Amino acid sequence: MNTKKEQKRHGEDRREDSDVKRRTNGQDIIKGILLALIKPFVWVWMRYDMKRVVRTDHKVDFKRKEPYVMLSNHTFLFDVIHVPLPFRRVPYIVGSQTLFTKQPVKFLVTKVARVIAKSKGASDISTVKQLIDVVRRGYPILIFPEGDTTFFGKTNFIEPSTYKLIKKLGVDVITVNVKGGYLSKPRWAKFKRKKRLAEFDYHLSIRKDDLRHMSVGDIEDVLKKALDHDDYRYQRTVMHERPGKRLAEGLENVCYICPVCKGVTTLETSGNVISCTACKTSGAVDQYGFISGFRYDNLVDWDAFQRGEQELLMKSVVKTSATLSYLNMDNYRRDPVGPVEILYQDHKLHLSGALDQVIDVSKVENATITLLRDLGFTYGEKTYFLTMDRLGHAILRILQNKY
């Protein structure tokens, strides 16, 4: 039998839960109003960003009110805005927790947009609980299951936990395959392309009634096929021109091994030209996004080659520089440390400058790159955040070879 003290505690817990629900509902209403007010301006902004072609299988209702989960391949930075734009009811979007650490983005994702924080490269039970709660409250959700925008133009690895989450949510699954977005705005590029164009194909891939009878493996088969895309393969069929005068600049941050001489971090770019300082091979990026002069004319094949040379990379010496901060995810704060020099050698990262430390690569966890060149990882009790001057992808692959 419950004592009066226990009954009082349970009553206080119920009142606290009720207060949380009221605050949550109030925030939902406020954000809904703000999103409705700014949406016309977002439409204008996205039309300037690039030309959009939208296709559906006519089973997708952009005016639907029922909750659903939408999955999309992640091809460029602003697809997080383009993908949900046609829907009347704006979904909750799963976004990197690092977005919550710097203004003005922090204000937008906490006070205006419906965003749920997720740690890249790690399973997050609290995120799953929030998603389940959002669906139970009747809201749709949008997930980019690769967890990161593609650097190389092909759909990345998808965590198996995604398919288990879909099964657990038990709602309709809409998929969006974005085509052309990567070559219109390559993640590694330092400068914009002209004549930017992307296609957005929406499909109702799994109905909730069918979901009940599907295994996690069945769900994986359907969604992998629906989200698979290679922008270079697509470009060979459409050959859409995206001209520019500095099309190669930035490539040296993702192409870290020369396919001609296997020189590590020997590639340089200027304008449309990419060259190797070791073997003197030189090539160019054309208006269609293809590379001439080297063994590979696209980054999908180039990166497959790099991945096959992981042992060579791990035995190399890599030098670069960055600006270091610590991330405090308890209060979403970024604490600046200062500029550091980075030397990788013999499975150790040597930091010098604002911080002098030796980091054992084998003990690094959850290494990822956010945006263009923000490298984050956990080591011991701290989360390191390095804004890389160059060679970010070489360091990322030294720390982990999943992404």
C-alpha cells in the first residue's frame, strides 16, 4: 500500500510531466507560427540557391497531416531545407549536435526550426526517445540516415540502427532521392557553381500496414535501394553543365593520395587545375564535374582507391594546422582553445601550440567532419573540435575509416 509520502511524490511527478507536456506543446505552437511566417522567404531563398525539379509517385501527399518518417540521401548542405519544403506540415529534423554550439545557427535550431540533436557516429538513446515522442504527438520526422553529407557523390554507409528505428516507429516511410545536388554544390568546393540544378524524387516506399509484416532485413533492402545514388553515374546520363573558374579548389582536402604515384597529401589545386607536387601529374575539373589528367575522372572511384591504401596512409607522416575548441554538450557550448599544429606519425596525433598533447589514435571515438572542415572526436573525457586549415579528410581517415 502506498504511503501518503509516496502518493505525494507520484502526484508531484505527474504534475511535472504535465508541465513538461504543456511547455513542449507551447513550443510546438510557437515554432509552427514562426515557420509559417518565414516559409515564403525560404521559398525565394531556395529558388535562388538552385533550380528545383520535384517528382512524386502520386502516393505522396504534400498536404498530409498524419505522422510519417521521411528519409533522404544527403548530397549538399541545403538539402535539409529543400527536401521538406513542399510539405505543408514542417517535420522535425534530426541534426548534428554541433549545430547547437554556435550562434546564429544555435538560435535557429533551438528557437525556430524543429530540430532534434544527434551525435554523429554514435548511437543515441535520447534521440530515439525524442523521435518516438514526436511521432506520438502526431508530427512527421525527417532523417538523413547517412548522418553526414557525402564528400564524394555517392550514398554513404547507413547505420543498421536506422532500420530498427523505422520498425519501432510504425508509420509510413517516405523516401527522397536527391539527384544532381552534389555536383551543383560539392561539399569540398570552396566556390559556387553556376547553373545549379537538383532533382527531388519523392516516393511512399513503405506503408505502415506493410511495415508490421516486414523484418528489419526487409526494411533495409527496400530503403537501401530507394536511397542509393551516385551523382557521377547520374551526370553521365544527363550531362548538365555547371561552369565556373575555380572548380578544382578544395579537392586537395578530400583527395589525399595521388592515384598516379601514391604520394600522400601531395595534391594541390588552383582555379580548375589539380596537380601532384611529387610526380608532377596535372589535370582539371571540367564544367560537367569530371576530372581529366588522372587515373580517375570522378571522386567515387578516386575514394575507393584511397580506401584501399589505408595501410599506406597509416604509415605516412601528415602535417597540417587547425583551430581547436572543446565542445561541452551538456550546455551546447564551444570553448575556444586556440591555433594548433598537427603532426600525425606512428598512430599518434601530436598537437602543439595552444595545446601540447599526444593523442593515441586507437583510443579516439566518434570521429566525424561537420560542414566543410570541422573535425570532431571524443578522446578521454573531452570532445575535441578542430577547424582544419587543410587535409581534414586525411586526418579523419586516420582516426576512422567508416565514413
